[in-house]
Amino acid sequence: MSIFSRMADIINSNLNAMLDKAEDPQKMIRLIIQEMEETLVEVRSSSARVIADKKTAERRLQQILNDARDWEAKAKLAISKGREDLARAALAEKQLMTDEAQAVEDELASLDEHLAHLSEEIAQLQQKLNDAKAKQKAILMRSKTVNDRIRVKRQMQRDALDDAFMKFEKFERRVDNLEGQLEAMELGREGKPDLASEIEELANEDKVNAELERLKAELSQSEGKQ
């Protein structure tokens, strides 16, 4: 594909449509920008060559016009000396210079037209490149925003999980304390307790058992919510 075909494809392309179809928009926009930058460098290099050709043609035209004036001066000199034959020959040379000058002027006009076309296309390509870089910046900003939100949500989930484990451990500790109280009540009971103490102990056990069951129920509910 020639440089001008690539340039036309880029200028006429729809960046939004290309990015919408891309599986990885970030990678696609990087490739598009790289292609645009490479094409822009080539087009500018081509423009530089055309400008160099124009300068060469302008120097050649100036030399031809100088030669034409010299031949006209020679023709005048020949006429003044009565040498019409030499004057005719000099004027013939001048005409050749005039024809060549016209051809160079046509070449310069073509080069100017070509440069104007290149300048217009370079401006369009540069605008496309600016648009692509702006879209790349927007894509990067959106990607960063999404990644930041994901990171925050993950942190919130970790915090919630840590909080749940702390509550679980707190419930377990309270249950351990109640079970310890029950076991402590049994310590040192070597002899048979009297009737009043036995009945009082039953009442205490009922209270502790009720509290224990309440905590176990809360713990089960907490685990169920997780």
C-alpha cells in the first residue's frame, strides 16, 4: 500500500467505529497512533522532497531567463553590427530559452499544486492524530477510574469480611466464657451438696444455659447472613 493510500484510509477512517469493534481498545488506539505518526513522518519527508524540487526548478528557471536575456542582448548587438543573420540565430536561441522557461514554470505550478494538496492532507492527518491521542487519554482515564473503583470495592469487601470474622471471634469468646463458668461451678464438688444448694445450682445452670443458647442462636444467625 502506498503512503498516499494509507493516508487517505486514515483520514477517511472512523476512529469510534474501529475502537467499538476492537477487543482491546487500548491496544488498538496505540497501533492507530503509531500508524498515523509513521505516515505523518513519511508525508512530511515527501513534502520536503517536493520543496527541494521546487527550489531546484526555481533556480533553473532563473538561469534560463538570464540566458534568454543574454541571447536577446546578443541579437541586439548583431543587429547593431549589421549582422542580421547572427541576430536571427540569437533570437532563435532566445526562443528556445523562452519555451524551456515556460516548461519550468508549468512544472513549478504543478509542484505548488502538489504542495498545497500535501499541506491540506498533512493538516487533516495531524487533526486525526490529535483526535486519536485525545481518545487515548480518555480511554486511559476511564480505565484508571474503573480500576480504582474495583480496588475500592475489593477493599470494602475485605473490610466487611474482617469485621464479620471479628464478630464471629467475639461470639466464640463469649460462649467460651459461659462454658467456663459452667465448668467452674463443678470444680471442688467432692461431697454431696445439700438440698438447698442443689436447687439453687439448678436455677443458676438454667440461666447460664439460656444465655449460652441465646449466644449460639445469634452466632448461627450471623453465620447465615455471611
